[in-house]
Amino acid sequence: MTDTAQHKARLRAYFDGVGFERWSAIYGGGALASRVRRSIRAGHSAMLAQAARWLNELPHAAGERALDAGCGTGLWSLELARRGYAVRAADIAPQMVGATLEQARASGLAERVTGEVADLEALGGSYELVSCFDVLIHYPAASARDMLLHLASLSRGRLLLTYAPRQPLLVALHWVGARFPQGQRHTNITMLPDAFVRQSLAEAGFGTVRTHRISSGFYHVTLVEAQRI
Ligand code: SAH
């Protein structure tokens, strides 16, 4: 197995096991004892709220196709479905896809959401909108360009994605954070330089329309909207 394949196999096992419990708790509505997790939940909610505001400004017709790559428990897939998109919710972890489809059923949106267990780099198809939130942070920087290029190849129109921006202060914060006693910490966060993301997207034929930084405790990401030129 290559390094990347091994990394993916580890992440898949994590997000389908202890990671599923951890992240569905963070993305769910129940009480959280850990301050770190509460800050991640707050940051992630703020990120999704900002993305939802941008989405409201995007013209789209009902039934347009959207891909949510690395859908997790489906919070964003459901946002898309509520706005009338035909959503393909894909995740490398079967439990995550299962949770998304269950949420879609519970919200009466099952008809607009199809699920697929797949590595995002193995996904095909063509979508008006491709989103990929809080996935790149889990991969080594060496994989980021290929992932960005692949995601871009699936979008005819827009791309919405997040990455952790590489900044000295955050490098220090994560160094400290990595030393907090957290039983199931699985990997470090990968931080990418803004220029690298912008250039990779440009290489894929996408112009960056706007970016927004979200910082909340241990959650620091840049949200990007890009458009095919
Ligand atoms: N996008 C969701 C979930 C973020 S958690 C949200 O913001 O709410 C990261 C998710 O990415 C996990 O569900 C994990 O299983 C998934 N993931 C990680 N690597 C992936 C890959 N290569 N292909 C598809 N999904 C992946």
C-alpha cells in the first residue's frame, strides 16, 4: 500500500469507529464536557452558517446537482437538500453515510439525498456545486493538491471548501493542543498556505471568489468559494 492509501485506510477505520462517536457528538446537539470540543462545535457551526449565507446568494434551479464530499453526519448535505439541490452525500466511512441518510429520512428529505461510501478521489460525475468541508485538514499536505484538483474536476460551477490556514501562531497552538490528554486523538491537523490553495484552484481552472476565516478556540479554518472560470 502507498503512504496515501495507508493514511486513507487509517482515517476510514477511525471515522467509522471511535471517530464516528467523537464527531457525531461534536456535530450533534447534546452536552459536551470538553472545552476543546465545545470550541470545535462552535467554530464548525459558524463555518456552516457562513457557507449557508453564501449559498443563499448563489442562483440555482431546483434539482441542480450538488456533491458533499466527506459528508460526515450530513449537516451540510441537509442544508443543500433543503434548498432544493439533488445531493450526493459521499464519505469514506460507512457509518457517516448511514447517519446522513438517516438524518435525511428524519427530515423528510430522503428523496433529495443519495449516499455513497467512497473515497472522494474515486468519485466521478459532474455537479453544479461541490463542497468539501473539514476533510483536507486530515490529510498530509502532499495529498492536498491532488485532492483539490480532483474535487475541482467534478464541479461545473462552484466549489466550497475549507482548509486550515498555515500561520505561525496556529502552528504553535496546535503544538500545544496536540499535548492535551485526549485519548482518541488520531492525527495532526494539516495546515496549508493560502497561496497554495489559491494556486491549486487556479491550476484547476477555478478563481477564488471569496474567503472567510473562522477562529474559535481550537477550530481555525478558511472557508473558500471558488468558481470555474
Ligand atoms: N463535512 C462534514 C464532516 C467533516 S469530518 C462536516 O463538515 O460536517 C471529516 C469527514 O471526512 C469524515 O466523515 C470522514 O470520514 C470523511 N473523509 C475523510 N477522508 C475522506 C476521503 N478521502 N473521502 C471521503 N470522505 C473522507
